[in-house]
Amino acid sequence: MKVGIIGASGYGGVELIRNLYQHPNVSLELLVSSSTQGEQLTAQFPHLHGILALPLDGFDENEIRSQVDILFFTTPAGVAKELAPSFVEKGIQCIDLSGDFRLKRGSLYKEWYKDTPAPKEYLDLATYGLPELYRDKIGKSTFISNPGCYPTAALLGMAPVLQSGLVNFSMPLIIDGKTGVSGAGRKPAKGMMFSEANENTKAYKLGGHRHVPEMEQIAADISGMDSPVIFNPHLVPMTRGILCTIYIQLHETIKHGEVNQLYENFYQDDYFVRVRTENNLPATKDVYGTNFCDIGISIDQRTNVLSVISVIDNLTKGAATQAIQNMNLVNGWNEQTGLDVVPVYP
Ligand SMILES: NC(=O)C1=CN([C@@H]2O[C@H](COP(=O)(O)OP(=O)(O)OC[C@H]3O[C@@H](n4cnc5c(N)ncnc54)[C@H](OP(=O)(O)O)[C@@H]3O)[C@@H](O)[C@H]2O)C=CC1
Ligand SMILES: CC(=O)N[C@@H](CCC(=O)OP(=O)(O)O)C(=O)O
């Protein structure tokens, strides 16, 4: 199948390029960027020299339609909602990595993204692409809304217990997130400069992060209960990686081993989610450059609070490789196709 990427000069785009290049069932045909069109890809990314000789093109709807079967959008919020519908209409598989089609209620998009939502019919049509929770739906869809990076880590970390009946929903779900600077994308920003981010750790967007309604929407869908999410993200001095520490109030005292077993059972058929033991909690380096999400738990027996540690690489399971996992499902290919890589360590 022939693949195109809109937003190919960004971090999500180049991570897609790396992984799609190694995929046996697709060929990279068309790379689109708005400001670097006309340049060779290697002018933006010298590490691809001698590997991929493709130009970065401007956006041309007819050219894209005639050249590709599958189209990825790795563009800022607000772009795919304008561009994707006409490709969906023409039968081109579309996978959007932005937040444009994640929130099913347009009013929530308006409130949190401060922009006009996509038309309702396309919000309804887009399938939320978190494979471990919505594998069957994804397999029947050709229009995928890839989850946000923090929601991927947080929802995979919470899903088994949210469905268990063990949670006391009178308490909010509390999520502490930590991420590296690549989460902010490749465009220059003062707070992401080495001198600002190095040897520094700071909280940001407290109470106002766009991933809050996305987490609440999916948490309610899988638990059947509406529960507010408190989400506090932090920027830490690393390039890649997300670590979420999630605090969940349980109804009653329950042993660590029982909850760990619950998690192991829940993910027993999911190659990309690895449940860890209490004395072996996951770290961001354990999943670096891969599609893995590693999860570990701990229970405070005095308060009955469950702490879940969930780690991913924001650019892979949080974006590009999860999008490829979705592409595999949409096309009926083995989910691991092209994604079977060992984490880079150390
Ligand atoms: N970085 C991450 O960890 C994650 C990112 N995402 C989401 O993925 C999307 C891409 O993120 P990321 O790659 O980090 O961002 P970058 O800023 O690194 O890249 C954005 C890309 O979009 C292109 N672009 C911008 N505006 C337009 C436009 N109007 N038409 C065509 N192309 C355009 C840019 O090209 P040019 O510079 O030439 O304008 C660039 O190639 C965002 O929605 C982001 O929120 C999701 C999960 C994780
Ligand atoms: C460090 C940093 O700024 N990270 C970004 C990551 C979110 C992101 O990439 O946005 P979507 O996944 O919703 O598209 C942030 O917290 O806004």
C-alpha cells in the first residue's frame, strides 16, 4: 500500500518515516510540509542521508488522492479537521495524530481547543485508536483518531481497574504526568530551549490541559461511570518519554498480588503492554523508541490508594508507532508488523 504523511517535517512525521520505512507492507510515496516544501527530506533530517531520497512537497489534494492509499496527519490541532474529510470521502484511509477527532462532543472541542470542531458526522465516524481497548472497532474502520500521548499512558494504566468494580468513584482519578521536550514538537519555543529545560523540572497547564476531557471521555466509556480527572503535567529534562503516576481510591483493602493478577489477565493477549512486578517498576528508558507501554502498580494498605506507574515513549506508542499499530489493524495485518523492535538501552 502507498502511504503519505502530512506534517512530515515534524517530530511525529519523522518518527512515522523511520517506522514506515521498515514496514514490509507499505511504501512511502508522499511527504508534505507547509514551510519546507521543495526541500529534500535529508535537508531537514540528515540522519536519513543515503537511506531515503524523497522531497518534501506542498499540499496538493489531487496529487495526494492519486498517489496514496493511506494518509497520516501529524499536524497541529486545527489542520486535519479541515483537510481529512475530503480524503475520507474518497476512500483513502486516514489516521490523524492530532486532537481534532478525539472528543466526540463538539462543544468539548470548542471549550478545550478554543476552535470550531470538525463536523459531527466526522466526529462520529472517526474511531478512537487505542488498540488494546478498541481493537475490534479499529479493525472495522478506515478513519482513525490516534489518542493523545498522555491519555495513552494514563488510560492503559487505569483500564483494568476501571473495569473491575474495585474503584471508589467518589474520588477523582488523579494523574501526575511527566514528559520530555519532544512532546512539544519541533517548532522552536522558549520553554523548550536547552537553557530553560535542562537541569529544570516544571509543572505546566495545571487544570487546563486538553488531554483532560479525552481521558474523562474514555475512562467513562470503559468504566460506565463519570469521574473527573485531575491531571497535572510536568516537563522534565529528557528528550523522549512519558511517565504517569496515577492515584486511584479503592473501596476496600485488597492485596497487591490480586490487583497485579487483574492487570496481567487484562493484558494477557496484548504484546505491547507489559505488566511488571512490584519490585520492578517501569522507567521511561525501558520503552525508548518502541511501541511498548510498561505498567507497574503499588497499593498503600493504610489508605487503599492504588498507585499505577505507566510509561511510554511519547513519539512512538504516544504517536507514530501506535498510528502504525492502528494501520495494521485497519488492514487486517498482524498488529506487530513493522513494530517488533527492541528498546534502545541505555
Ligand atoms: N510530539 C509528540 O510527542 C506528540 C504529538 N502529537 C500530535 O501530533 C501532531 C504533530 O506533532 P509534532 O510532530 O510533535 O509537531 P511538530 O511541530 O514537530 O510538527 C508539525 C508538522 O505539521 C506541519 N504543519 C503545520 N501546519 C501545517 C499545515 N497547515 N499544513 C500542513 N502541514 C502543517 C509542520 O510543517 P511546517 O513546519 O513545514 O509548517 C510540521 O511538519 C500534533 O497535533 C501533536 O499534538 C500527538 C502525540 C504525541
Ligand atoms: C511538552 C509538551 O508540551 N507536551 C505536549 C504533549 C501533548 C501533545 O502532543 O498533544 P496531542 O497529543 O494532544 O496532540 C503537551 O503537553 O501539550
